[in-house]
Amino acid sequence: MKPTIVIATIALLAGGAGTAAQASDHERRHDHDRTPSADKTQRPDRGMQVVGNPAQAGEPGHGWRYFTDPAARRAVVISPQGDYYYSRGRGLDWVTRAAA
């Protein structure tokens, strides 16, 4: 698999997660007048949700795992080699490599 295809696939998925996070944030700001601020701080963290990856063997993105938390505007991508990437909606940042 070509590295440019992998990078392009990651960028597209991160962009999609960022777009969903932005939409969620806009909705929260719009409802601000109707929701007391104390109520927002008492909500439990829903945590990361799995983003499906239908890529088959030999296709770009195969083996990559994607997770997102739209409410917190964050995403995590894990490569097949175990590299972790983190995003706050502005692209992916490499975090760590899996232990050998």
C-alpha cells in the first residue's frame, strides 16, 4: 500500500470527524440559552465511539481503527502497526508507537 494513499485516507477520515465535531459544537452553542451551564458540567463523559471502517484487505485504510468523541471534539486513529494519532479537529498528531 502506498504511503500517500494511507495519509490521504487518514486526512479524509480526520476531516470527517472534525466536521462532525464542529456540527455538534454549533448545536451546543445554539442551545446555550435553553440549557443551564451547571447542567453541562454535570453530564457524564460519553467517551470514544468506534467509527466503522469497511476497507477490505488490499484497500487503503485496511487495518486502521478510528474512534471519535464528537461532544469533546476529539478523535483517535490507530494504525495497523500500533501507532496512535490524536486529533482535536485540526489534523492528526502522532502520539505514540506500540511497544515492541
